[in-house]
Amino acid sequence: MSLVSAMILATVLAAGPADSPSIPITLADSTGAVAGPRSAPVALTMVSSRRLDQDTVPRRRARAVTYSDGYAKRVAVHKALSWAMLPLFAASYVSGNQLLDKGSDAPDWAETVHPIAATGSAVLCGANAVTGTWNLWEGRKDPNGRTRRVLHSVLFLAASGGFAYAGSIADDAEENGAIRERHRNVAIASMSASTASWLIMLIGN
């Protein structure tokens, strides 16, 4: 730096106010090059606020499930037979207890009513097993109430199997006390499971 340049710089610094902001001054050397630091350009990155899941996760559309006319008819038959179930169970239970407790001394009405009520219960369970299973398959793609329908079907099919077994040992139960006890216990368990299955659908609807 020349002496003249240094004197000019000192004069400018002395003349400025004390509280004024400092002003960077760049002096050129004898070659004309500018001395001092140079600033690199700064790149700004814009961040999008859009949620990624709005662009990457597709929305699922609800599927429409169409039922046939036969489905509605089977439901009507199924419900009507279900309402007839409780009276048959009651008649079968009361008459069966008379036969079990009194044996050959049981009243004639018990000997007449019990096989009729038991046979009616078997027919009812068979018909409802067919209509219920058929409708369960047709509505397999409907998510509404699926858990309730499956639980209802499992309990009812288990009860139907119990009734079938109780009927298969009915003849031996007339001659053997232990088999009679088993016949009654299996029948009561099947009635309980069937009634619970019926209540699941009744309350759910």
C-alpha cells in the first residue's frame, strides 16, 4: 500500500462517527486485483410440506356385496325354525328328565313327548345347519358382522354334532344308567350351545 493511500484511509476512519456501522473497504493493489474475502453463493432448498402418505398410500374403496334372492328366503326359514327351537328343547328336557328319574314308572306323556321332541330338534338343527352354512358361504366376502356370523355358525354346528351323538346312544340309554347320564349331559350341553348361538344373532341384529 502506498503512503498516500494509507493517509486517505486514516482520514476516512477518523472522520466517521463512533457508533456508525463499519463499512468494509476493499483496496486494490498495484496490479488492480481486489484484496479481501470473497463470498460463495448460498443455495436454498425448499422443503415441501405435503404429507408423503397422501401421494404414496392409495385409498381403499368399499366393496359392494350383492346377495341373491335365495339368501333372503333362507334367512327367513332359518329365523322361523330358530324360534321353534326353544319350545322343542324345553319339551325334550322335561320329558327326558321324567324318563331318567323314574325309568319304567315314568308317565306315558313323557314316553310319547320325548322322542317326538328329540326328533323335531334333530330335524330343526339339520335344516338350520343347511340354510345357515349356505348363507355363511354366500356372505363370506361381507365384512359387516363377519365375526358374529362365524361364531354363531361354529356354536350351532357343534350343537348339531352333539344332538347327533345323543341320538345315536338313545337306544342304549334305555338299558344302561351310565349311558342315560351321558345322553342327558350331551343333550343339555348341545341345547346350551345352540341357545347361545341363537342369542348371538338375536342380540346382534
